[in-house]
Amino acid sequence: MRLAGAPRPPRSCLDLARSPTAAAEMEALRRRAWHEHGVASLPIEDIADPWLRQAVINEAARRWGPRTTGGHNGR
């Protein structure tokens, strides 16, 4: 709420409200990261093999620490 006659808050390019990224746009970003940087971005829930899913979770936790949100096993 703003009082009448009060100055407007400063604007910043970092303050832009973004809508959630669409699935097709995320897939394009993943594809680009793979082709340009050799980085694979895989949603844990998309990995169907339980052994492989757990191996990916373990490696990510080893490198970057445990997740603070979401389930423990990606399902």
C-alpha cells in the first residue's frame, strides 16, 4: 500500500516479476546447456531406474550438499 503523494519505490531490472517457466522452455534451456557447456540437467522424477536415480541424488548431495526442499528419494 502506498500513501497518496508518496514517492514511488526505486525500480530495478532485478525486480521484474516473472511467470513460471513453461515445460517446453525448460527443455530448450536443458538442451542448450548440454550442447554449449556439457552440463546435463535432469529432473530427478524423470529418472525411472531407481538405482540410477539414487546414484544421481547421491552424487549431487556429495557435491552440493543435501536438498532443503522436496522429497528424499525424488519421487
